[in-house]
Amino acid sequence: MNMRILAALAALTLPIPLLAQHDPAALQQMALADDTAYGIVEDLTTEIGPRLAGTDREAAAREWAVERLKAMGFSNVRVEPFDMKTWVRGIETAEVTAPYTGAMHISALGNSASTGPRGLEAEIVYFATMADLDAAPDGSLKGKIAFVSHKMTRTQTGASYGQFGDVRRRGPNIAASKGAAAIVIRSVGTDYHRNPHTGGTNFAEGVSPIPAAALSIPDAENLERMIRRAARDNRPVKMKLVLTPRQIGTTQSGNVIAEVPGSDPAAGMILIGGHLDSWDLGTGAIDDGAGVAISAAAAKLVMDAGIPKRTIRVVWWGAEEVGIFGGKAYAEKHGAAGHALAMESDFGAGRIWQVDFRLPDSAAAMQTKIVEALASMGIGRGRGVASGGPDHGPIVALGVNAIDLQQDGTDYFDLHHTPDDTLDKIDPQMLRQNVAAWATVLGIVANDPADLLPKAKVAE
């Protein structure tokens, strides 16, 4: 047997994962044939289901996560608990009572007050935009139900959520400060199913919370038509709301942490993950079962390829939906020291199409490697500055670097915070593409010699 054949046979007997650690193309091919991520989402949504922050279902998810991450071969698996004030849902109904009648599909917003079991009936005051509500005179809504609409549109980046999400995040507080008895909003979403979109809201110190809920988009548009027709004859439109959520006091949440130990602790760690909690209407498949699965599956591929230079720390974050409490607790406990870079997956399971960076000039060569490796997957370089994701925001603000792998969010706000957030909405092929892109980036960053540790700020 000649030497060329012997060499070829020897190459074939080398462990493929060992080759893949140094070859982004090989790592991508492994990821595109791997269904670890889909298995995580399927099991999480089937065995645990909805995981409202601070509740027993989120606690069950943490127990499940610890066992799953250990079984996947990760090291140092543990939970870092923290306390939080917890809100839970109750009965929720809405009905127009005059001058027309009709039941509407509605969902209370997180931190909504209760109407009491007998409900609340009042005249509706309509605002086409958040700016119109802001302009309403103080005291003008006393005893009324404010109804606020908006014109959120479908975009690939989800950019319109930043603007129009203000209706949900800030609208109830403004309505309460102007005397409203309650508020309903057009759901912050882009679908036309009769599925309302829930989500959190907050009331400022000194402002008494009021009942606050989102109408499904078809019902919100029907209510607008009712208001326009009733206005022709100067007739008020009335609605009866029954919302019975409650605050249950201080409970516990927590971040589930697992690691791929690196060979060079001085090089710093890569912080990755998604949030384990979800809203309680669906099973939290795209928000954010997909994210915890993508990040962990990619880390496992890199781990199986051999010991990386940098430690990879996987965090399945607690209580993101209700205030990014897990990310804040982690940043307070750990600070920026020792963290080389942060990445989060929290925008569903759509195809990754762009990469954005927040890196020092010293990492220019590494950035070029990443751009070139992702180009073969049709992923282009963006011009935005990476945020690291919602849960990583507090630690990125302390000076930690970040990379964002941008997913196609064209359909994301059809499902976001609705009963339709279920496993069937995930395309396994797109999920594998996400894992391939993540594994590519992790494989490069975990082994690159660039100095990525945050620099201490000099006192002025």
C-alpha cells in the first residue's frame, strides 16, 4: 500500500469533530445534520410548557434544564437564584355593551391591576396613537376606559416593535396618571388571528396600577369601526371588562448556568444563551425555547470538537419577559471581569441573514474570519452595533464585547406573546441553519488569540 493511500486512510480515521474545531466549513456541515436544538425545544415545550417567571412552572423548567445540560455533557451546571415580585393571570373577558354589542378576545398585560370579579363597565375614549394619549389633558379620562391604537408594520428586523411597543410598555402608566379607570390597547403584533398579544407593562412610583389589557388585532379594528359609526350620532361606546390578575408577592426565579471549560482561563469566557421563562399563553417555543436550544446545541458542537481556548458559559436566563431580572441579577453578581464576549438568541427561529459586531480594533482579524466564514452561508455583515441581546444588555453596558446573529423576524410578531407560540411554528431546517451559524462564530471566537477582555475604566 503506497504512502498516499496510507495518508488518506489516516485522515479518514481522525475524529471529524477534532477537524471541525479548526474548520468552520466542517463545523457548519455537522450542525446542518444535527437535530439537538429541535429536540431541546420539543422536550421543553412538551414536558414543561408555559413558563411564567416566578411561578412553579418556571421552577420546573430550571430543574429540567439542569438535568438536560448535565446529560449533554456540560460542566459546572448549577442554578443561581434570585427573588422577584410575581404577577399571575386570572379571568379575562371584554364585551362591548353599547351602542353595539359583541364579545372581544383580550389578554391582560403583565402587572395589570384587577377589575374585581364583577368587572368594570365604562365609556371608551379612543386614541389613534400613543402621542394622542400623551396629549390628553390631565384628569380628562377620569372614570373612562382608554383605548389606544397604533400602526405597527411587518419588518425583517422587527424595528417597528421598538416604536410601537411603547403603547404597551408606557401606555397604561400614562392612562392611569390621567385618571383612566382602565386601558385596552391594540395588540403589539402583525397577525390577523383573534389571538391577543400579552407582554409586560409598568406603573411609575406614585401611580396606582389600573386594569390593562390587549385586544386581538381583528377585535381592535372592529372596535375602531364601532367608535367611528357611533360618533356620527354622538353616541358613546361602552365596554365591560373583567380582569382578575393578582400579585402573589415575592417568589424565586433563577439563571441556569453550564460551561464548556477552556484551556486558557486568562483569555476570558464567552457568555451565550437565551431566556428560559416565557409568557403563559403559548408554550414558549419561539420565545425563547428556540434561543436556549440554538445556543446550547452550538456550544455542544464546539465542545465535542475538542477543548476550546476560551470557556463558553451557557446561561438559560430567568425572568426576562417581566423585566430582564435574570440579566440584571447576573451583572450585579459577576460584573464584566473575565467576560470576553456576549451573544444571545432571542428573536425566534427564523433564518440568520446578518451579523453585527461590537468589538475592539484589536479583534479586526477575528471579525474578518467570522465574516468570511458566514459568507458561505449567505450571511452578510451589517453596519449596526451589536447589543448582545436583552439579557446581556446589563453586562454589555459594563464594557463586554458582543456579536449579534440577526434572524429574519418577518413573521416573528405574528406569534410573539400569543397562544400561537407553539412548536409547530419552528422550521427544523431553519433551526439547524441557526445552529450552524452560531457554531461557526463560537468555534472562531473560542480559539482566536485576540485580546477580548474588557479594559478597566480610568478614573477622570
